[in-house]
Amino acid sequence: MSQYPDAKFLTSANAPAQFLPDEGREVAVAGRSNAGKSSAINVIVNRRQFARTSKTPGRTQLINFFALAEGLRLVDLPGYGFAKVAESMRAHWGQLIQQYFESRESLRGLLLVADIRRGITDFDRQLLSLCASVEVPVHVLLTKSDKLKRGQAATALLEARRALGDGIAVQLFSSLKRSGVDEARAVLAGFLQEDGQKKPR
């Protein structure tokens, strides 16, 4: 049973003018194109094909807004770093993501999806810097943890935590084995809680 039985797709945006009204609370999900972002979203929300998955990396090319419940949204950001697209399109995605983060007072947090076998990439660090500049908290999901042996996964987790420092939480996650799902769901729910702490930008 999904925690969000009324969850549904709302709209896609290819420009800031197409963003939904900046009200309520929302959490963004971002990650490298082949990191398993859509699969992670589907498992966390517990809705099959909620976010489209594909064997072709880079299929998420717009900012997709989903309603989770009244006044609560999940926002799927374009995958980055791997998609075989024109440089102009890649630059457009970068600008669009930056404009999104800099304009959304309703944004309460980011779930950053990173393939545990690749670790934290330069693209991830750029996004983390952007989040820091607008004071958006980040929680990192090291996806595909089932691809490594338990000791290797534990080492990768420790290395990621050392690389990112104390200010960013990191966890192991596997959509296939559904490990780490409860922790990720709790983080999402925590981000979406009404806390009154969001500072206007």
C-alpha cells in the first residue's frame, strides 16, 4: 500500500514559466542519467511506473511535477552527465535546473540518487553546491547497492560520507532488493512536514 494513494502526474516544464505555482511543499529528486532515479522514485512512492523507467539513460528531459497529496509534490529533475544529447540541450537542462532551485521557496529538500559503483561525481558535486547556495537540505541515496558485496557496499558508504562531510546524510539503497526504502520514505516524509523553517529567497 502506497503512503501516497492519490499520487499522480501533474505537468512537465521545459521553462520556468511552466513551473507550477510556488506554493505548498515539494521535494526534488535528481541524479546522473543512469543512476536508477526513476526506479528509486517508483519504489519509494510504491507505485509501479509512477516515474517512467527506460533502458536508455537520459529519458527524463523535462522537470516533471507529481502530486503526492494535497499541497505536497515530488519533482523529478532531468538526468545529467550521461545522456547522448546535443551540448546545447545539455546546457539548457543545466540552466533549467539552476533556475528551478533558485526560484522555488516551496522546495524543502533534495533526494540525490548516485550509483554506488560510481560514487559522488563532479556533476553531483555541482548540484550539491547549488543546493548549499540556496540552503536546501540533501539526502543521498547510493543506489544499486545490491550490485556490490556487503563489505564493498559498507566501504562505499563510508567513503561517500567522508567525501560529503557531516552536513549531508547518505544511505545505501536498492530498488531491486527494496533495501533502504523505509529510510528513504522517512526522509521524504520529514522533508515534506510543515516546519515553518523555510527561509524566503
